[in-house]
Amino acid sequence: MHRLNAWFRRHPMVVDSAWALLLLLFCLLGFVSGGNRESLVLGGVMAWLMIFRRKHPDLTTVAATLLGLSQLAAKVDPQVESVGYLLFAYTGAAFGTPWISRLSFVAGLAAGPLTALRFGPAATDNVSNAERIFLAVLMSTPFVLCWAWGRLTRVRRAYLVELEDRAARLERERDAQAKVAVAAERARIARELHDVVAHNVSVMIVQADGAAYVLDNSPQQAKEALSTIASTGRQALVEMRRLLGVLRTTDTTDEYVPQPGVAELPELLDQVRVAGLPVEYAATGEVQELPRGVELTVYRIVQEALTNVRKHGGPDARAKVAVDFRDRELEVLVEDDGRGSTAEQLTAGGTDGQGHGLIGMRERVGMVSGSLDVGPRPGGGFRIRAVLPYKTTK
């Protein structure tokens, strides 16, 4: 039944044609039973107008109004075809332009008095004025009711269109938000993968080069370097599995727990020292409980900064990491005295020439409402300073 109704809504002329044929059939029956030929002609014209009333509501409503005036002027007695005038009072109000709606209302109001004066008892002299008024109002009432029904249909249709537009707009907004969320998640995963790969792979490369250099002269050192390579590779594999697991599940929250933070910095620094980079570490202030996002940001900033030192600082570079817990914010400072920092890191962005290192740092710091200052140190080397509030505003 629902499909049938939907089909009729999509093909309104089929329904109107069916009503037009029914009206024409009644006109034929009236003509056969003794009706006049003029009524049959009016019925045929009315049926023809009914077929196109929703496709051309203004034109058909005006034509029906002129047809009614012609019937009054020719004094053709109203028969069953006059039911069509009620339909066009509805059509003008429901589908016509505003001036057509007003025209159908005025025509409906005038139809009662004009019909009563032209054809009804009100045309005789033995009817009082009160009776004439009553008959006029009584005959105009169906037209006014049909017009009001048409207005109600117009308002309801406009309301439904507004609801459909709103639903479509909300659907588009939902899709846009979903795309933004997917893009943000991809960016986060890309940053995580970059940090994991850039750090761990660089450590493995340094250890592999060292093992190859001392393999013949110092097998024990080569063995230790190979052990470091294996442990670093396993650690990188664990982190990458955790990150890639996000792509296989809908709930990404548990995949990032636990995340490395300030407590894991000593372990990270030990790994860097094993790779051959001397690093000093200092933590000052009263340790605060940090949001998970701030914890991860601190760890990744230090990790990326030390990776850049190994790449660009030169063989004799040294680094220093300082974490200062303040009352409302945390300061992270990473400095080095490498010879290539001022030229290479600023040119390449501290990113292996790919433009992701310092950019990723800025994105991370921005996500927790912090600030980042990067640049060369006086006297040589490079400095990265980040200030991260304990409570983010975003």
C-alpha cells in the first residue's frame, strides 16, 4: 500500500485523470437522463482542466474561474460539473502562486452570492434579504472550506520540504564531520608512525653501522650492537602493531593505552645513549599528574628532537633534556651543540627533508593548547622549547 501511494505521488496526472474521467462519466449520465448539452460541454472542459491542474495550477485556476463566469453569463443551470469548481478553489490555494490563491479565495466567496442570485430562490422577489444572505453564505461555505483545505495542504507540504531539507543538511554535515574525524585520525596515526619509525630506525642504523665497523676488531661490541638492534626492532614492532590495530577496530581509545609519557623518558634516553648520543636529563619542580595527551606530547617531542640531533648534530654532538613542572604548565627544553643544527635542521625542518618532524611537533603542541619555540642556539647547536598547560582549552 505504501508503494502504491508513493507511485501515485510521483504520477499526480494519473490520479487527476481518473477523477476527470469520473466527472465526465457523471456528466454523460446526467445528459442521458435528460440534461442539457451545455452542461455536458462544460463538464468536458472541466474534466480537461482537471487533468492538468497540478502541472499548470495558475493557468487552470484562471480558466476554471472564467468558465464559471461564462456559465453565469449564459445562465446554464449548474449540474454535476459544478463540483469541479470546488476542486479548483482547493487547487489555487494548494499549488498556485500567491495571487492565484487570493483569486481562488475571492472567486469562492463570490460564487455563493452570484449563484444564489442567478439561479436560486434568492433571484425571486418573495425571498427576504435575510434569506438571501443565508443562502449566499451557505453556498459560499464549501468553496471557502476547500480553499482553507488547500492552504493547509500548502503549509503542510512546505513543512515537509523544510524537514527534508533539514534532514539532508544534517546528513551532509554528519558526513563532513565524519570525513574530518577520519582525516584527523589519519593525521594522528601518521604522526605516531613517523615518530616510531624515525626514532627506532635511526637507532638501528647507527647500531648497524657501528657493528659493521667493530665486527673484526671487537666482536663483543658488535654483539651488543646487534642485541640493541633486535630490542629496538621489537619495540618498534610492538608500537606499530598498536597503531595499526586502530585501523582494524571501531573503538580506538583502548588501542592507545597505555601511551608513553614523562615516566618513560629515562628509558628513551638510555636507548639514545646506547645509540651513541650523550644525553643529560634533568627534571625540576613538583611532579604533576598530566593529561594523557600532554604526556604523549612530551614524550614525542623529546623523541623527535633527539632523533634530529643524531641525524644533523654530527658525530661529537651532545644533548640536554630538561623538564620543568611549574604551577600551571610544563616546560620541555631539548638543546644540543651539534655543528649542523643551524643550517640543516632549519632547511629541512628537522624532518629528514620530508617536512614532518617540526611540523608534527607544532601540531601536537597545538592540540594541547601549548606553544613551541624552535631555532638555533647562541654559539651553535639547536634548541626546542615547548610550554604545555596542564589543562587544555581545546
